[in-house]
Amino acid sequence: LRAVTKNGNSLIWTGILGLIVLFIYAVLSFATLHNKFVADNDDGPLYCDTLTQCMYSVLRYGLIDNIGLILPLSSDGEAPGYSSNLQPVRLIYDISFFIIVTTIGLNIVFGIIVD
């Protein structure tokens, strides 16, 4: 308990930085991937008609689940067959989200708590 309360200010600023990073991903989702968010998903509804809905979906499913696994690769909700088009924007989005938010973000929080 003392490890969290001693560094509370740093944890709050790290949380604010995390929300800013997730907001940037929500803006990118709204600008480029909004048609990939499907309402009838097995994991729950994903909505991205407005920026607020994109922020909620990225915040909810990006932190709890891996949002790259939830979003289908095709706009009709079906998994596409193999093609040589690797969709580089989507690949960069998924990998950077995993690296920045999941790996680096959580390691920063753990580092603050342990320190």
C-alpha cells in the first residue's frame, strides 16, 4: 500500500499520459478504421460512429482484450482469405498498440510501483 501512495503523483500523471495515448488511438480508429468496428461481435458490441464511441471501444476493449484480435480484418465481419495485401496501416496500428500501451505502459506503471 505504501508503494502506491508514496508514488501516487507519478501514477496519476502516468494514467493521464495513458489516456492521452488511448485518445490518439481512438482518433486514428475513427479516421481510418471506423468501418472495421462491427456491432454484432462475439466479445461485445464495438461502435465507432462518433469519436466518443471510438474512445469507449478503444478504452474498454484495448485494455481488457487485445483490440487487434477483436476487430475483424474485413468490413463484413468475416475473416478474409490469405492475400498478399497485408494491410500495412492495420498491421502498424495493432503492433504499435500492443507495444506502446500494453508492454511499455504497464512496465512504466510497474517500475513506478517497485521503485
